[in-house]
Amino acid sequence: MYQKPNQRLINQTCIVTGGSSGIGLAIAKAIGQEGANVLVNYYSDRAAAEEVAAEIEASSDCGSSMIFKADVSKENQVEAMFAAAIDKFGTVDILINNAGIQQDAPFHEMTLDQWQRVIDVNLTGQFLCARAAIREFLRRGMQPNISSALGKIIHISSVHEIIPWAGHVNYATAKGGLVMLMQSLAQEYGRHKIRVNSIAPGAIQTPINESVWSTTKGLNDLMKLIPYNRIGQPSDIGGVAAWLASDESDYITGTSIFVDGGMTCYPGFTENG
Ligand code: BGC
């Protein structure tokens, strides 16, 4: 059911990494509809990023949008991205640390490149962006009329931050690492009024898992893992992210919010054990 967005993020600026597709795209749009300025980061698909930015401009009365190409695992590119957002919008209030990849392989066949690239993008990329965001929050200082928090960081993690995943060890290791990154940052910067949380999506219908949901057998097998019995949609995550970035969730920090249709409820035990 469509409900009018609440305009909860007016006068705030948000960077969404990996904002040109999948979950990042839906979050960029949801945050834009709340009135924020949005920098849509992309790695390869410029046209898709431009489309997201144009949609945000069209859907918002007050927010503006820009695109920026950057590989989040590269320090100089992350620094340039934050500088561009600050140059255009004045500051950054919200970071959606979303960009992520999978490079799957049986563990004994996994190459060092496959291991390293996934750790670089999914974990080191989130470190580099979080560090740049916190530096900017501290430089800018509180703006009490804009938000109760100095800044908000939302890591996009996965159910695989707690569910082991055979054949995807590089991915699960990176997501497990995000728990400690997120909680340690929440602990370190709470006194500065910086909120740091994760959203841990389950199976969301995006290009990253198309090989699973695009066949009837794949989808049927997937349903055995989801008590709520439907695949998630990117907008399921977009709505939670907009709320988690807003003052409505001001007392939440250091937490992973699972948005997974119950995937983390051990559905294998429904009629077993
Ligand atoms: C992965 C998807 C997978 C889902 C549930 C996500 O983090 O990227 O490929 O479908 O977890 O297993």
C-alpha cells in the first residue's frame, strides 16, 4: 500500500554507495522522497545512476541529487566522493554504506583475488566510507534544527553476518566483520551523538541473486528458508533505511535490524528437531 513519505530528512544530505542498482537504488529513492539531498554513488553503470538521480529530483520538492563514480575500496576515490558531496551540498548527514559484491567459489577453489576483492569492497569499503563520514560529522558539528544526531551511518549487511554460508566464505566473513565494525563505531562515537547501525537483509530480489530467484526450482527452494513465504523487495529495505536515518529511531544505535521475512528463525526446525 502506497503511503505518502513523511519528509523526515529535509535539509539533510545522504551518500548512498552502490546506489545505481538493487537495494542501494531503492534506498536512494526512499531517502530522496524524505526530502534529503542524495549523492548516488556508482561503480560502472552511469546511465542507471543518472536515472536514479533524475527520479529523486522529480519526486522531491526540496531535495537535490548528484551522481559520483567511485570504487569504495579505493581511499582516494572515497575521499573525492565525500569532497564532491560537501562541495555541492555543504555537508554529509547520512551515510548508507551499501556497495557490495559476491564472488562465490567452493573454499578450496577460492582464489586470493576472489577473497581479497570481496573483503576490499564489502568490508574495507565500509571502513573507508564510515571514516570519511565520521570526520565530516565531527568537522561540521551539531545542527539541532536538522537532526538530534550529529550523523547517522547505516551499514547494509546481510543475514550472513550470523548465518554461515558454504560456498560464500569470503562474503560471510566480510559481513561478520561488519558486526564488529558497526558496534565498535557505535560504542566509540555514541558520546558524539553519531548513530551507527546495520540493516541485515535476507533474500531480496536483486541482480546479485538472480540465479536463485529466476528459476521455479530456485525460488521454491528459497521459500523453504523464508517463513514469511515471499522473496523480499528492495523497497522493503528502502523504507527501513529511511526510518533508521530519521529522528524517529533516535535511540537506536549499535544494532543490526534483520529484514529477512524470518530467515534468521531457523525455518529448518519448523517440523524437525
Ligand atoms: C546475498 C544474497 C542471498 C541472501 C540470502 C544476501 O546477503 O547477497 O545472494 O540471497 O543474502 O541468502
